[in-house]
Amino acid sequence: MKRIAIVSGASRGIGRAIAETLIDHGYYVVGMDLEPLSWGSVEQVLSISVDVSDRDRVSEAIAEVRAHFQRIDVLVNNAGLTRDALLENMCDEDWQAVIDVNLKGAFLLTQAVAPQMMEQGYGCVVNIASIVGLDGNIGQSNYAASKGGLVAMSRSWAKEFSRKGAQVRVNCVAPGFIETEMTANLPEKVSEQIKVRTPLKRMGSTDDIAQGVLFLASDKSSFITGQVLKIDGGLVL
Ligand code: NAP
């Protein structure tokens, strides 16, 4: 039987690459996005429209997955957004939007899948954090707080879920700068500076991140929990 993996924000960018890689490796994917997915066949992926920051919709969506499959093997909390501004210019709305999706969204989805994973005694949660959550970044107070908080929550969950001997693991992937729509609007000067500062001298690809997630979702990482895997070309050492 195929393993069931939920991927939030699977419509494009990193989330789509993660979903497609998991499908290529024999998983059945449930994509959770604001809009129905425009890719994938019903044999590969079930698309459920969910705003991950909406508790009621998240509960309904996870109940639907449990009723349909009776198991959830992997949850990838990938949905995320940025609303950048320098500290003095950051408004409450931009602060809250980023915290609601990046931090609360992961909290709600993980809280909703936890009972199923604990019941199975098995499961993997992979949270897509960011090197910005570890190292900070100018103009990203909200984003850095959300991703740093995600790392701290992941470590708490790694401890919490392993009580009673359950093999429920929680890890983070912290991407560096990856070529997606999120980074497409960076001024060329900034993206050139990033490449110069990165030891491996390039931006990352969505596949670079998907391969890390695949490893952390699989039994090949069965003794790894509570960790942060930086995939950033060596930018933050
Ligand atoms: P992206 O291209 O902007 O895609 C973001 C995804 O999140 C989209 O699928 C979007 O769905 C979904 N999403 C946004 N708000 C949502 C909500 N309320 N409910 C459900 N889904 C929602 O971003 P990306 O670059 O692939 O980034 C993916 C993850 O990697 C994010 O968590 C991001 O913070 C992290 N990351 C990215 C980079 C980078 O350099 N790109 C670096 C470090 C970390 P719609 O299509 O429906 O809008």
C-alpha cells in the first residue's frame, strides 16, 4: 500500500517539487492549497482546498484524509509567504499574515494529524523553515520570527511525540535562497550578491530541497528527529 503524504502549498515552487518527488518515490500525495491543484492525476494526488491558517478548514480537511485513507504517514508543512518591510515600516497586517500562515498554519496542521500518527505509532513531519529563521535577515522580522518559531516548535514536537515510544519524527529543512516565485522579484543586484556569498556560488533549485525532504520523510532517516537540515549551498555555516 502506498504511503500517504500531505504537502501544504503543493501548487507551485518548492511544495510542488516536494509533492512530485514523493509521488516519483511511491507516495500518494494530498495537496492542501488555497485553490485546487492544476497538476497531477487522481491516481497520484488528491487536492483539497484549505487555508492552512483556518482551524475549522484544517480540521475538516484532515478528517477527510483520515476517513479516506485511514492513515497519514508524512506531513510536509511547506505553505508559506513573505510580506517584507523594515522594522519601522512593518504594519500589523503584514506581521499577522506571515505568522498566521507560516507559524500557525504548521501548528494547526500538525495538531490535526498528530492523533492519527500517534495512533499508528509512526509518522514523519517535515517543516520547511528557512536559514532566515536561524540567521535573521534585513526587512524580514515577521518571516524570521515565523521560521525561527517553526524550528522551536519542531524541537518541542520531536520530544512530545516520542513519548510512549511512538516512532513519530519531526525535522526541519532550512532552505537558503531557492529559485521560485518567492525569490523571483529580488533585484538582480541582490541575487548576484547572494550567489557571491554562497560557497557553492548559485541559488538552490526546488529539487535540492525536495531531495532533503524525501530523505527526512523516509525510513533512511529513521534515527533522526528534532534536527534542522540546512540546504543552502553553505551560505550559513
Ligand atoms: P511560493 O512559490 O510562493 O509558494 C507558496 C505556496 O504556499 C503556494 O503553493 C501557495 O498556494 C501556498 N500558500 C500560501 N498561503 C497559503 C495558505 N494560507 N493556505 C494554503 N497554502 C498557502 O513559495 P516557495 O518559494 O515555493 O516556498 C515554499 C516554502 O519554502 C515556504 O514556506 C517558504 O517560506 C520556504 N522557503 C522558501 C525559500 C525560497 O528561497 N524560495 C527559502 C527558504 C524557505 P497558492 O498557489 O494557492 O497561493
